[in-house]
Amino acid sequence: MLPIAVDAMGGDRAPGEIVAGAIRAAEELGVPVLLVGRPEAIDAVGGPGPCAVLAASEVIAMDDDAGSSVRRMKDSSLVRAAEAVRDAKASAMVSAGNTGATMGSALLRMGRIKGVARPAVATPIPRPLGGHPMVLLDAGANAECSAAWLVQFAQMGAAFARQRYGIDAPRVAVLSIGEEPGKGNPLVKETWALLDADGGAALTAAGATFVGNLEGRDIMGDEADVIVTDGFTGNVALKTLEGGLKAIVAAIVDAFATTEETRAAAEVLLPALLPLYGRLDPDATGGALLLGVEGVCIISHGSSSADAVVNACRVAADAVEHDLVGSLRVFVY
Amino acid sequence: MLPIAVDAMGGDRAPGEIVAGAIRAAEELGVPVLLVGRPEAIDAVGGPGPCAVLAASEVIAMDDDAGSSVRRMKDSSLVRAAEAVRDAKASAMVSAGNTGATMGSALLRMGRIKGVARPAVATPIPRPLGGHPMVLLDAGANAECSAAWLVQFAQMGAAFARQRYGIDAPRVAVLSIGEEPGKGNPLVKETWALLDADGGAALTAAGATFVGNLEGRDIMGDEADVIVTDGFTGNVALKTLEGGLKAIVAAIVDAFATTEETRAAAEVLLPALLPLYGRLDPDATGGALLLGVEGVCIISHGSSSADAVVNACRVAADAVEHDLVGSLRVFVY
């Protein structure tokens, strides 16, 4: 397998945690890893270990404007990582850096899969009660979408759910504000009509099933495997969930610390709560995928730890081995 | 005070819990309550107690089409409740029934406040760590919105936050997918520009402050008091939060029940967790308000208990006493 290009400079905890994760990925997963970034920065945190290094002198900051920085900073770690995939020097790229710039680099350097109108970010949403995650897309690549794009997102999301979670015939829903076809905004209604046409042909062609509209409250439920929406709504839903869970966990931790007695009781409960914590930990899912570009591109959470990088490399290697990109080429018209 | 008209027939637990709540509201809050619905149904659950009864022979079901049922069922409890407010026989209406039909009845019978383009649903989002709720609007009245409407939602939301939570100068944000003015969809960008114009004049005129864009993860945070968005996005965000919290609480309860030891520990923690549970309980907030109609209209959760009805009547009485509707008339241009 060609190496996985890891952006050593991207993320709130870069380069330390990223380099540590890349080294662990190479050692624990047995996959070749190419660290992309400033060699001196990599050396300053202990060196690349068993990983190869691709030098890149520039760094796109977390809050840089995505569009202009990708065009301007041609020797940035992000742009170089995407180039490595394009030039068949790497099989996939992983970054915990600037999300917009990661998408921009992948799109500009790898290009779109022929026939794909727009790439979309597919984010796995963990289910607190267990089971495979729900794939939500678009989680933020396209603030405005057409219904035809959403149909492609549905097809790509289904292919990803099959490859990643082994679901034979993924169930795909449209995110709306009511389950009836007449509910929602014009985009949702039009998408529903396209996905429902000819007995759901657009999805049966992709080996999937259209299950209609679902609501926000169903995102963590089990009535579908994939849920499609425009990138604005998807991003709002994803971050609302993230903020809500964080707030509630903080409040629970507060409650646990009320008295000496509750602190002792909380310690007894900790082992029982750990699996739940593990399921909800964004570091555990391995990050989101940019689907529709000519290569595997993993967008990890900005706060990624070394663990998150290991998991992202695992997801990347899995996507490469199972030819996720090839499976997207097949059914996108 | 004129009585509060309570739709006895609306909600998953109607008429039993609704009638019980109405009676308690009359007794505990000392406000007059008018139960609207089928007298025989009210009698079948023990009668109206100290409440007056306004007979209405029809019932709009939870899943009836909102538009046609409101036009067709002129003797429904919902339409009669809205008429009672219009005809100055009631000061406010409360329903846990069909949300769309509640909005439709209020809009058709009470009419809009002069100058208000569209009424919006304002939903208080509780904060797990305490403090007053965040007012989110529009939570679902208008699936499609213009920027000018969102400016009015911002003004109305500010007036409501001041009246309901005593916030002198409410901070108002726009829900987006990034804090920068350039982020978001065209609606968000245009709304930002309108709210930012002339040093934020649209909101300073309403005694409020525009604090820019916030993201989904900030809905439960404390950087604003009011957050505005279109009814599609608002409804998705609200229900995503609801579903996410429900899923996580279910998973925690599961974890608590793992062993005899964890069950015992959970019992110790229960009293410490109760205040949090109370804050998050949708029955505790008293429901959402339809802002922009010529009267107080409270939309309670479909699952409302008697407690929820008491709280809804409390919020309604408070809005009437403080002339919420009058305060909306003042600054809407």
C-alpha cells in the first residue's frame, strides 16, 4: 500500500500529537505513513520515527481563509499532502487542520470523481446506545445545495456506509422537519421526489433503500444508516449535537462532584460509563470523509489527539484497501 | 385578567392531563382558565373543576394536515380557543396539540401584529449548567424565510427575552456555520448585513445588541440570549438536540443499571442529578411562544403533562400581565 499522507502541521495539538499518532499508526497498524510538514517542527517533537517525511515549508492556520490560503500557499503541508495523493505518492490524506482548506486542497489537487457535481463531507455520528454510527452528509462542504447534488450525496453516503460498516443495503433518509413528503423546504421536497422516483431507482442502483424523511431527533436513532442534507443544515445539526452533549456531560460531572458521597458513587459508576464515553468520543470515529474527490481524504476533528490520528489512519487504510473511491465511481452518473 | 383558553383536546395525553393541569393552574396560580373542547370529554376525566368551559365539538388530530383542518374544522377546540382570544373572551391560548394547526388557528383568527411579516415560534432552550434559557427562533413556523423576516424575529425574540427573563439588553446572534460574517448561506449573510447596518440600529432600536454569528455548538452556551434562524434550520437544531439528549440519557440510565453496585451508586447520585433533569425537562419551560400574532399563543410539547400545562399557563399569564404583545407592537416597523 502507498503511504498515508498525514498533515503534521494541522490541528490544535499539532505537531506533537499528530506526529505521535502517525508514528503509532505506522507501528500499530503496520501501514506506511508519510508525515507532511516542516522537518524542523517534526524533529522538535522527537522526529518522524518510522514515518517518511515530505517537506512543506508553509502552514495554513486554523482560522486562515480557506480559499485564498490554498491558492496562495502552494508549499503548505495541506496542499502538498493532497498533491502526494494526486501524484500517486500517497494513497490517502489525513488532516486535523483547517477544514475548509483541507477540502479546498483535496478538491483543487485531486479533483472530483467524474460525474460528481460536488464533494460532500460524510460525518459518522455515534449512537449512544451502540451499533454502527449514522452517516450524516453533507456536514459542511456546501452551504447551498441542489436536489440533484443531494441525490449524489445519498448514493455516495450509501457506498461509504457499505464499505465502512459492512451494511449490505444501507437505508438512506432525507433530513427534514416532518416525515411526510410534503413537509420541509423546497430543497427537501425536491430531493424527496427525485429519490422516490421510479420506485427509488436512484438508490436501488446504488444497492441502497430510500426510507423517506427523518427529523433531527432521529439522527441518533436507528431508522436509517445514512441521512442527507445540505451542508448548512448538516453543519448546524452536527455542531448542535456536539455542543449539547458537551454541555450535558459538563452538567453531569458537576452533579457528580456535589458531595463526598456523590463523588464516591461516581467512581463506582465510572467503569460502566466508559464504553459510552468511548462511543461518543470524536477521536474514536476516525474523523469525517470528503466523498467525491479522486482520493481518500480524511478530515479529523481540530482537537485531535494521537489516538484520533491512529483511528483516522485506520479508516484511511480501510477505505484504500476496499477501494472506496472506486466504489463511488461505479454508480455516480 | 381575562381567562387563559386551554385547548382541552390537544396533546398526546389529552384530555386527562390537560384538564388536570388547567385545574391546577386555576387553583395554584389564581388565574382564570377557560377549558375549550368537548364538554363530555372534559366531564369523562372528572369535570372542569374551577375552570369555565367553552364547548367545541371538533378535534384536530395530532397528525391532521394543519392548513386544511384549520379551515375546515371551524368548531374545533383549537380554532375556538383562538377565536376566544380574538373576541376578548380570553387573554391567551395554550395548546399541546397539532403544532401546525395551533399556529394556523392563531394566525387566521387573531391575525398578525401590524407590520409583522411572519409570526415565528420562539422556543426556550434550557442550559444544562443553569441560567436562563436561550431563546431560539424561528423553531418551525416558516420553513423558508427572508432576511427581513429574520430581522423581525431578532427584534421579537429580544422583546420576549426581556419580558420573560428580565434581560435588560438581550444579546442576539444569527445561527450560522462559522462566526465570521462571510460564513454561511446567502440568507445568513444577508441577515448579518441587515443586523449590522448603521451600528446595529435594527436591534438597538429594540433595546438589544447584535453579537454576530454563532454556531450550533453555542446554542446551549452563554454568548447570546437569543439566536435567530429560519424555521427549517431552527426545527432541525431543536429536534437534534432533543433526540441527542434523549439518547444520551437513555445510555446513561443503561450504564447505571449494569450491576447491583452501579445501581446502588446511581441511587446516591439521583438527588444530585434531579436539578439537571428539572432544567432539561421540556415540561418545565412552559412551551414555545408564537410571536407576531395579535395575542398570546403558547405551543406546548405534544407529550405535555399536567405540570407542563401549569407552567404554560404561568408563562401565558406572565406574558399577558407584562403586555408582551404590546411590546412587540412598539418596535416592529
